[in-house]
Amino acid sequence: MLESKLPLAQASNLSEVYTARRLYYASDGVVAHIMKLVRYGAYLALNQNQEKLDLNILAMAFEKSVRADKPDKNNPFITDKFEIETVYSPTVNLEVDATNKRLKSKSKPLKAAQILRNS
């Protein structure tokens, strides 16, 4: 959808795995950083009479618009030496209550009244 809104003559294929992984690394998956990078890339492409966002344009956009926020990152548009870390979210065990079908966690912290009753 983002690519369809770009004011460029040709498709930049931002969703191709090769480019999408680079965009993800450059932005840490933060949509605001992706938008900043793509907007500046489109600006550069238009000023240079380019018909699409290619790796050279994205590399320049990374240096001009993202580098200040991420000084320790390699520019993923000029090198293959970058690694995307896999983020694992903890699994949450949920059970369905038979009477009201709302999801409830298996363990709840005890309230003070419950502790005093059990004493």
C-alpha cells in the first residue's frame, strides 16, 4: 500500500524479501522510521529524476534521515553485513471459563482479604 502511494514512475518493490529485510533492519521494525526513510528516499529519487527507489537511493536516505538516530548500525542498503535479531514474545497460558467464555490467566495475585481469611 505504501509503495502504491509513492509519486514515482516505477514500482520500487519494497515488499520483496531482499529489500523488506533491509528496511526492517534499518528501522528496527518501527513504522515511523520506515516512513521517514521512504519519504526521504522518494524526495531524493524525485530530485535525481529516478523512476523508483533503488538500493543506492535508500542508502543515501538512510545516511541522511536515519543515521543520526542509529549511529551504530551498518547501512543495510550498501552492505550485506547486518543481522536481524529474532524477538521471541513469552507465551501466555490462557484458559476459557465455561460460564462466561472470557479469557482468564491461570494465576492471579492474591488479594489481602484472601490472605487474611486463609491465616
